[in-house]
Amino acid sequence: MNQLYSSLNEAGLIFKGDTDQDEADFILLETYGDGTTHSVDVDAFETLFGGVEENPTYEALSGFHTFKLGDTQYNMTADEMGYQKYFDQWKMQGII
């Protein structure tokens, strides 16, 4: 994932922000017309997409992902999770 994070950082899509517990790295996903943003912290992103850590290509990110939240295990596509549109944008921008 380091190459992906490096590419996202070069595109200005990685920033530091505060969480309830500490400061963390975030991935900027979208900026709305009123200036508000939608982002995901890197730890949460890795929970969802950690299965492709060795090869985070567009195809791998767009596929099925198995992850556990609490005691529940999920198997979902990026589209079902709401991330596919961001991966499509990143592909068009040459990030992935």
C-alpha cells in the first residue's frame, strides 16, 4: 500500500487530522460544493482493503474484500461499500 499512499500524497489526497484518540493520516475522498469533505482514516481503509496490501491495483481494489468489524465478518465489493467511485476517479487521475 505504500506506493498507493505515496501516489495519493503526491496528488494532495493525504492529510493529517484528529481522531477521538490521536492524530491520524486521512485519505481525502471528496470535497463538496459547500467546502465540506468526505475522508477515511488510513487505519479504517486498511481494515477494509488490507487484503490487497501487496498489490493495490484498480482491479484488486474494485473486487471482493473480506474484513471483520467487531465480531462480524463481511465480504463485499468496493461498489457495495461505496468506494468504487473513488477508485474510478483515482484510475482516471493515474493514481492507480
